[in-house]
Amino acid sequence: MILSIIGDNNMNDSQNITNNLEKGDRITLGYQSSTNKRGGFTIAELLVATFVFITFLAIAMGSFSNILRMQRLIAKRIATVSSLNIVLEQIQREIRTSYDFSGDAGDAIGVDQQTSGSLSFTSPALSPAGTVSLALVSKATGGMITRNGDELTPSNIDVKKLSFVISQIKDADKKCGPWVITISATAIPSGTDYNTPENTVRVETTIASRVLPSDVKNNPHDCKL
């Protein structure tokens, strides 16, 4: 009896499928429904996703490159400032104990300030006391600060401008006031473009000599002791 019912049911199912096929209807078997479901991405979706990814990657790489470039530039500027400060500190120490300062345009008179590209003075550090000349000298790779012809600046910087402002207060028509020297130097890291503002470093310092004209041996300036 059970077999007969099953057989009748199968015949009914077969008859229904046949009728549906004759009508042109689409038949989807139950066990195939899970495999016929849409999955994954189409080629168009993959292309769009790839384009978006590449766009964001390009933006990120550009920002990263700019960060690295700025980091290298800052490191070079720090090294340039440090090297220039070391040279100027060396010059300052010698100026503080020296006297009789003059530039390439002569001595400073009164309170008028004389700007020079070089500086000469008498230094007691020499034995015997002698003249020291500081100047900016051109070289194959740029400019360098020299002391009596010897290079003071390291090879990692290129000095483009150097000036000395000499001032001395007039005292009863005599130059008996203290010598005051202002040094201004402009430099760039070696191998960089001077016309690029971010490469340029400018350092300025002012030093007063501790030796007064009246302290100079034999009082050549005829100042009051």
C-alpha cells in the first residue's frame, strides 16, 4: 500500500514537470538552488575596486614621499645651522679678546656702522700678537669662511653671503668706545639650490670685544686710562 502511494506521487511529480516544460516554464531543482545563487564579484566591480585602491595608494605614497622629503630637508637645515654656529662660536671667542678691528672699507668711525665682506683685527692669541683676517672665499663647490687663508667651514655647507658690521662709539672725537661686531652669514647645504628658500639658512650674531682701546698696549688710540 505504501509503495503504491509513493509510486502515485512520483507519477504526479513527473506529470507536473512534463506539463511545466510544455508550457516553457523554467524548472529549478531544489538541490541546485544553493549552487545557482549569485556569488563573488563581476569584472566591472573588480575594476572599480582596483581603481579606488590604486587611487588611495597613490595619495598615500605621495604624502609619504613628501614627509620623507621634508624630513631630509629639515635634517640638512639642522646640520647646516649647527655647522655654521660652530664656526661663528669659534670666531666669537677670538673677537672677544681681540682689538683694532677694521674691514675692507676701513675702520668704523663714530656710531656709523661699516659693513664689510671681510674683517681684520689684532689677536693676542697669536704669538706674538698678530693680525687675523676673516673672509669669504669662493671654491669649486661653493663659498667658505677662511681665517688667514685656512678654511673654517666644513664641507657639508656652502656659505653664500658673509658680512661684518663694525661699530664703535665716538668719545670726544676719539674712537675709545668698545668695538662691537655683528656677523651675518647665509649658507645652504652643499649640493642644494641657493634659489630655493627652504634651503637657505641665515645666522646673525653680535659680539663686543672685552678689550677697550685704552687697554691696548702703549695706548695707540690716545684714550683716557
